[in-house]
Amino acid sequence: MAVVVQKYGGSSLKTVDKIKKVAETVIKRKDKGDSVVVVVSAMGDTTDELICLAKQISNNPDKRELDALVSTGEMISSSLLAMAIKNMGYDAVSYTAYQLGIKTSGQFGKSLIDDIDGVKLRESLIEGKIVIIAGFQGINEDGDITTLGRGGSDTTAVAIAVRLGGVCEIYTDVDGIYSVDPRNYKNAKKLDEIDYEEMLELASLGAQVMHSRSIELGQKYNIPIYVGLSNSDIPGTIIKEVTNMNMESKPVTGIATSDDDVAVTLGEISNRINILATLFERIASKKINIDMISQTAPVNDKVNISFTIPKEEVGECMEILKDFVSADKISIDDDLTKFSVVGIGMKNTSGVTATVFKLFDENNIQVKMITTSEIRITCGIKREDKMKAIEIVAEKFAL
Amino acid sequence: MAVVVQKYGGSSLKTVDKIKKVAETVIKRKDKGDSVVVVVSAMGDTTDELICLAKQISNNPDKRELDALVSTGEMISSSLLAMAIKNMGYDAVSYTAYQLGIKTSGQFGKSLIDDIDGVKLRESLIEGKIVIIAGFQGINEDGDITTLGRGGSDTTAVAIAVRLGGVCEIYTDVDGIYSVDPRNYKNAKKLDEIDYEEMLELASLGAQVMHSRSIELGQKYNIPIYVGLSNSDIPGTIIKEVTNMNMESKPVTGIATSDDDVAVTLGEISNRINILATLFERIASKKINIDMISQTAPVNDKVNISFTIPKEEVGECMEILKDFVSADKISIDDDLTKFSVVGIGMKNTSGVTATVFKLFDENNIQVKMITTSEIRITCGIKREDKMKAIEIVAEKFAL
């Protein structure tokens, strides 16, 4: 008897009729003889609606109370789904994080799962029940309700699969992982499988299909994660460890783009490593995510330094920067697309960077900034060049 | 430093603006130097909306899941109120039944509070926090979320006041307890105080101001309960033990009416006490509330027996009755108003029953059934006679 952990997103649970459809799908799986655990997101836009209520109370709502508030969305959908399954004659039970002992630590709104007490979960499965779990939520050591961050139900699902030693299936409104976002490139191909590393690079780079922490967790415990449509014969994508890199495997698996960042350039800053260290430390302490740092060669012991930050954190970042350079030496470039080429095959295949740069040069695409990892190249380009860049790179690598 | 437990109903929390108003009122009380605990109902019609969702899933939604579902309404309002108070610069914290250890037993949807673990509550008050509690909910010994029944937040509030040894204030959309429902009798007078017993009779008889279990609890532990408008100078009513019955005290305190029951009559049932006992036992086991039992004198060892039950339980009751008598011997009278005259002074004053019957006779009001307690007379009358009955009795006893 295998244990299957299925996760259904908000769009699959948007209405009562959709909840009934999910109940039918879950029951079909149960009828195959598997033990079924279902992790649910909140119905449709419930989370946004709850956040909207909080924002009407306060521009900066208390974080403990905000987590307590938004966690109710998943409680509603989990009990409705359990009701629907029971109404179809199958035994089911819904659990909150409290009831299941999903222990978290870290900040409200982005807490981390430390542990899950599997006892109640296993007991219910042994009793033949279909277990429905409110995703996205946990309980910290003070007994406060916490949430895992947007998309956190994915992480709940993988964590439950880890605890039970089962497989994990994420049902969403896309039919799998594509090499390129199909909204940007109509010839994009769906991948049958993708390595955790590649998916992580894609997830953190703006391919909004999955909560990236769920993939890290899957990778750590080697839990295969299926991503696809529910109630559909269209096969999705399996995220797993891809080891059989044969000769024909492609160096590039996918392209991800993001328009959510701006480039900040500081002019003529003193080239002392301790000043830069203090600057980045200050920024990091505010949990502002810096990416794509580049620096010019020093002139008169002064350098120019550029880095990207998320758009919405410009204000907070500026406050810190003013302690280091005068305002007229700070420039913000918000005409920026982060364009990333990802592929585990890049570990073995040289020349991908050269190919990409040659393509960009031939097509007059200016590269503003560059960062690379073992399996990724990211270029900062002008937003107007985005679609062209996607097209030429996708064609070149047959994505 | 006194401990004050305030309860705000759904109409006081209907919108974000109303929640902010409640926050201001609570803070004013805190500023007086009291320790303040606030028990909240769900915002406006939230509970009904959640029940409506459940009914779309199933005509008979699973009771455990229904409780888990509807309990979210109070979690939402409690976290929003805590946010609002914190936003005004005062420390506050919201707690669910789980977090506070509100232990219940009995059936879902009408569970009873067994105990409250006061430790977390007291700690938070000592830290100077305003504590906001999600009313209406509890946790049973299996760790399931339960609810206390409609209006159960009143009972949560009184139970918390009992646990903390404080006073209890119920803020609602009426400005106090009236001798007669002002919607039915425009000259109705508001009472400054009312005895627990009288209030219990009125509450259980259709004066929908308070959850009757909250009054029982207040009586048991002698906790005075104030009922009135929030944020208003209009004085409300105090429910407490009224001992000073002086000569001028009135025999009748109030009138309550209810149109929610039907009279069931069983014809020619065998007059054996064991058959009746079995019948009523079967009905009681389904938690159907029987009231106003009357029986005719036996003819040929057969009797007619009538009793009232809540309208919505007719279907379930009929199933049981069919095991005892044939369907043609069962008749249902749904043209029924239960008309009750209540007064702790009736213990000392005879003749109230006679006065009421005389009034009814003079006004051609037919009495179908009668029951009495030490401080109450209830008559089953035709619905068309209700308003006239209220008027003549209220005038007679100067209510």
C-alpha cells in the first residue's frame, strides 16, 4: 500500500463544484488501494481577500495576527473537502497544523517546517481515512499559528510526503513544467522530467509554478514530485534526481525571466572591502534579497558597484544606501529583465555562455549585468529585448 | 486591578470600521486600569455564509467538519481585532480555543465547556496584553474543534469570567433585556436587573438576546452579566441573583413568545408507562427537545398525548413515532405560539395563572396546551392571538 500525498491549489478549489470534483479525483485514487493524504490551499482568492481585510485595519498589520488570519483560508477548504468526500461515502478527516503537530520556526509569514508529528496522521491512514490537511500553516514553539509564505502549501505537501515516505503530486492550473513560459514562447515544450537543481533555478527565477522550498525539501530527501493538472489524462512533469546524463541530453533545459527587479548602481564608492561588507550586511539584515552584483575596476581607489533588488524593496534599500553614498551617486535602472538559461547539462557542456552571448550580439541585445552558477547563466537585459531573447535562445537550444 | 471579560456580537464586528470602533472601546476600558479580555463572535453573517457553503457540499454535512469550518469565523474576527488594537499602540494577542485550552465534551455543534486552562490567559494579562478570544469554539478530548451552538460566544465569555473571577459584559445590538420583546409591544419596559432564573426562562423561551447556557453558568458561579449596547451611555441590564424581593416587587417580570415549535398529537396510544418511557427515550436520544407534554384521561386503556418539538426536527421525530403508532394517528399542529409569562415573584404571589386565564377567556383566546414551572406559565395558543395576548398581559402586569 503506497502513500500518496496530493496537493491541490486554490484554483482547483475555487468553487463548491470544483471541490466536489477534487473529492471525486481523490476517491478514484483511494479506490486504487493507495493511502491518500491531500494538502489543500485556500479556495480561489481567499488569501488575498483576507490580506485585503488586514490592510484595511492597518498598513502594516501585526505579523502574528496576520498569520493567524490568513491560515483560516486553508481550514475552510480542508473541512469542505473532507465534508464532500464523506458525503460520497468515504471516510475522511481534516486536520489543521495544530492538530497534526506541524512545528515551525523562524519569522511569521515565512516560517520553516522543523518537524511533523506523524502519529495522528498514520493512525488516521491505518483506519482507512482519507486525510485532508490545511496547507501553508504551522505552529511555532510559542504555540502561535505561522504561515510558510505564498505557495507554502507545496512545501507542506512535500514535508508530509517526506514524513510518510510517500510520493508527492502537486495539482495546479498548469499541465507541467515548460522549458520556457508558454505565455512568452508559444513553441515551448513541456518537460517529462526535470532535475531538482534545474527546477530550483527556474522556481527562484520567476517560473512561478512551485514554491522553491518544496523543491529543496524534495531534493534533500529524494522525494519525486509530480506536477500537473488534476483530473486529466495529459501527463505532467516529474521533478526528481536526473542522473542518466547521456550524450544526447541537452545542455539547456529551460529559460526563466523576471521583470520584478531593478538594478541599483552606486557611483564612486570607496573600494574598501569592509565598507562593502558593512553595506551588504545592513541590506541583508533587512531581508532584502540582493542578486547579480557587479563591480567596475577601481579608479583612484573608487569603484562603481551595481546589484539588483526586488522592486518593492527599493524604498527600504535607499534608506540604508544614504548612509554610504550621497543621493546623487545612486542610480536606479528599472528597465530590467533578468533572463536566465538553466540546465544541469551545463555542468558537462562548455560553451553555453559563449553561444548565448554570440546570439545576443548578433541580435543587438545589450547585456547590462551577468551572474552565473554551475547550472545557470543570468543576464540583465532591457525589457524590450525580452521576447526576442527568449525566441532566439529557445530556438537555438530547441526548447 | 479588576478583570473584565467583554463579549462583542457579530453585528458589532460586521465591518472593518466597526472592528476599529470596538478596538477604541476596549482600549478606553484598558485605560481605566482594568485587565481586559474580549470574546468575539464572527463578523456579521460569516457563520451563516460558512454554513451555506457546507450545505452546498451536502444536505447533511459531517458534523465534525462543520464545526471545524464554522469555527474559522471567530478566528478571523479575533485576529482582526487584535491587529486593530495593536495598530492603536496597545499590546494585544488573539487566541483560539486550541491555544487557550478550552476543553469541551458532548456532541459537535452543541458541545459543553468542561474546563479552561487559564495559564496562558493569565500570563498574557500579567504582561499587560489585551487578550482577544475566538468565541463559540472548543477542543474535545480527541483534539477535534467543536462549537458550542449558536450564540455560544456568550457562554465562552461567561466561562472565561468564571475562570478569571471577573465580571462579564455582553455587548450586543439591543440596549438591554425588556419585559416584552419591543418588536411585539412598543410600550415594553427595559429592566435594570433581572434574576438568573427569570432570564433563563426568557432565554429558553425565545427571547433571543442571550445563549441560555451562559446564564446557567453565570448563575452556577454567581457571575453578574451585564447586557447592553457597546460605546453607548444608555444603561443596559444586569443579570444577577435578585434577593431583595420587597412588597412592591411585581409578580411578573416578562413575557416571551416563540413560533418555532409545532404540537404533535398521538391518538389512541396504549396507556402503558413503559411504552411512553421508551418513546420519549428514543426521541431524547436524538437530542430532540420535547416540551409541553399533555395527556388526556385514558379511554379503554388508550390515551391521546400531545407535546411540542422544534419545527426543524419534525422529520426526524416522525421516523421514531412510526415505530409506535400508525401514521394516521399522528397529527401535527403548526399553528402554534408558545406564550410564556415569567416572574420570580410568582413564587410568592398566587393567582397569576388565574389572572392570565381570565384575561384569555375575556378576549376569546383559546389555550391549546399548558405547562408551568415555579416561576413560569406557558400556554400554547393560536398564532393569530399572539399580539393580542402580549398586549393584554403586558398591560395587566404593567410590563
